[in-house]
Amino acid sequence: MKALKKYKFWFLTGSQDLYGDECLKHVAAHSAEIVEYLNNSGTLPFEIVLKPTLITNEVIRKTFNEANLDKDCAGVITWMHTFSPAKSWIIGLKELKKPLLHLHTQFNEEIPYDKIDMDFMNENQSAHGDREYAHILTRMEIPRTTVVGHWKNEDVQNKIASWMTTAIGIVESSNIRVLRVADNMRNVAVTEGDKVEAQIKFGWEIDTYSVNDIFEYVNGIDEADVNALTDEMYEKYDIINTGLHSDEEFRRHVSEQARIELGFEKFLEEKNYHAIVTHFDDLGNLMQLPGLAIQRLMEKGYGFGAEGDWKVAAMVRLMKVMTAGKKDAKGTSMLEDYTYNLVSGKEGILQSHMLEICPSIADGKIGIRVEPLSMGNREDPARLVFTAKEGKGIAASLIDLGTRFRLIISKVNCRKTEKEMPNLPVATSFWTPEPDFYTGTESWLIAGGAHHTAFSYDLTAEQLGAWGEAMGIEVVYIDENTDIRSLKQNLMLGKAIYG
């Protein structure tokens, strides 16, 4: 995936001038030491930038607005070293547009029992100052994440790092632009949705173009570029020709996907789109339904949704952005619930799609197959085939309930199928939802989850859920703690709260 900008996070320390200049010098020095330590910890994915200590209404407001205008600032971390009167923060907080983390820490880890006096107490009263600050955050209903603990503690650092991932999602959400190639699949309910409300809530721009607008780009790709990309594909992937096509014809079908990839990518780059949907009912002059082409575009960081599912396309893009550059990343993709294994003790859901599963989630070798496809009424499309990695992940579904959005997040355990499936010419994943197959599946159905999901090994449910909360939408978790009675009560509560 193309690298995101080098985001930074501002560290803002609150204090006041009641205790004199010497105290403020200590506050500044302590803040500098904390920031340096956190930056050198190797835990945080982004740099923290220390800003001068904030002690007046005017400076607080000015600093927050500077953060709003700084395109490299992805969020602010606030900490009250001493007592800081919370009324001083009101105007700045009202105008803050960036994600906020309240770090409730203090400079010293242990009380200096032998030396402690009132000067020390006045200078190191985060327990006081942060409560005053947290009160005004709560009264003003300011969305934030709160992290409690000493700044050298690894758990505290991990929580800050986790929040940074969510903050990137919040900031980048408003930059997502989805290209709809034609409309969604006819008569399907769950892929529909209010695109205007999605732009209001999430900042997403969702536009539609005719298939043939993009076909002009596909048709205009230089043959030498097509051949070069086809050669690259033949070197990178295993060629699995089952005898349905001659070697020459097989390569021609692969080359057509190379042409589609180059044409689509050129269109996406020129028009500045970050996600795309296609639909097999409307392929215009395209010779194949985009398969291998879409898979490779997803691997490059583009979001995708099948049958016009723009919500999934935007969510896949969002989740790829949130995990970009993560060490030892295992992958993110669109997936679809297809069929069950209901043998007792071996239950699971086979995830796949006709063609378009991102190879970032692949385990082991990836092959190319050219097989017939009953949908689309075009020639046999080339596609990448593989099985997904084992491990824990999350499957997310953003649904439109008519008056509001609901984000459903299910924790899942991916594993290998009991047997191979040599006649299935598509990429697959196999998982069991938590807390168990039956409770997890029933919960998904009751909550109204879609058959398309945005899946990732690399995000936690809490990170994505915090994004949903920041967007002001209902978030439903299906995890190890889920039971049907509580889920139904939570859904009723969500309806009462969100309308």
C-alpha cells in the first residue's frame, strides 16, 4: 500500500501559574522527558511532538486551532501535570476537530515518602488536575480515549499506540472517495444505503461513473505495458491451467486482467479515488469481470466492495489505512459468507467471493486460474486462488437501518478447512465466530449484519469500535462475552439512543 503521510501527534500539558515560574520550568522539563521516552520506546507507530505548556484560555484555544489546521497532526494527547482550571479549556475543546486522548499519568511513579512536602504535592497533582479536566470533557460530551497509568508502563504505551491507529482512521475517513462503477446489484437490500448521510457522518465521497467511462482507460493502455505486467504476474504467481484453455489462450485471459488493472488504476489515480465497486450486471465493453485486477488493486491499498457495495469498499479502505505500515501485518480484505460446515465440533463459515479476495490475507502460494463464471456473460476471467492465514481477526459490517448506521464487529477465529477443495477456483477463508459458531452466527443475524464484510487480522475490535463511536454511530460487538439475551437488550438500548 502506498505510504500515508507521516502523521504526528501533539502532546499538550496543562498547568497554571499559581505556583510560580520554577514549578512551570519543572512541568516543561517533565513533559519533555516523557515525550522523549515515549518516542524512543519503539512501541508507538507515530511521533509525538511536544508543545509549550498551556496555562491560559487564549493559548489553549490557539493551540487547538493550530492542531486543526496542521494537516500532519492526527490527534492531540492531553495531560494535566498540575491543577488546571477546566473552564480555561472550554472554548478550545469546543473548537477541537482532531481526535483526543486524555493521558492520566504523573511524572513520578512512586510517592517519595521520605522527601514529600507541600511543594511536591502542589507540583505533582495530576490526580487532581486530570479529574477537573475529565469532568469538563464529560460535561461537554467530548469524545475521547482515556489511558490511565505511568508513562513508562508498556501497557500504557500499547494503549496509546492502539489509540493512534484509531485516530488515523478518524482523520483519514474524511479523505475516502469511493468510485462506483455502475450501480449496486438489482433488488439487493443490504448493499443499498444513504450516501448523503454517509458523507455527513463519515466524510466519504461516493460517486458513480459509467462502466464505459473507465473502459476508455482500459482500452487505451499500451500493449507493451500490458505484456510487462503479464510477465510480472507469471513470475510472481503459480500458473494453474486445468486444461480448459490452451497455454496461449490462458495467457491472453491473464493479460486482459492486466489491462483492466492498469486502466482502472490510472482512472483511480487521475480522479483521486481510494475505493471501487463493480457489478457483474453492468460490465459495458469490458471483456471480463474484473477479478485478478481487483485483487491486486486491493493489495495496493484500494478498498473494494462487490455488487456495488460501497459501504464495504469504504470500510476495507479505512481498515487498510488504519493498518498501513503495521509490523508483521497479516492482511485485510473484503469477504463474503458463502456456506457452512455444520458437522458437530467442526462448525465454521466458508468465506470467499466469485473472484475478488485480497491476496494480502493469503497463506503460502498464490496461483492464477482461468475458469468459467456464470455471472456477467463475459469470457472466463482470470483470478488469484489461495487459502487464508490462520489466526484471530475481526469481520465488520456497516449497515444502514434507514434512520441511522450500525457498525457490527465480530471477532472470528480463522483456521484451515478439514480437507482441500481442488474444484473450487476461488480464494477462501474459513472461520468460526466468537463466542461459538451458533451464538456468533445468531447474534450476527439478529443485529442485521450483511453477507459482505470488511475483514482484517491486524485491527482489534476496540480500535475499529472506537472509530465508530467517534463517528457518532451505534457499535455492536460480537465476541467472547456475547450472549443472546444481553445482545437483544443492547440492540433495544441502541435503538433508544440512536433513534
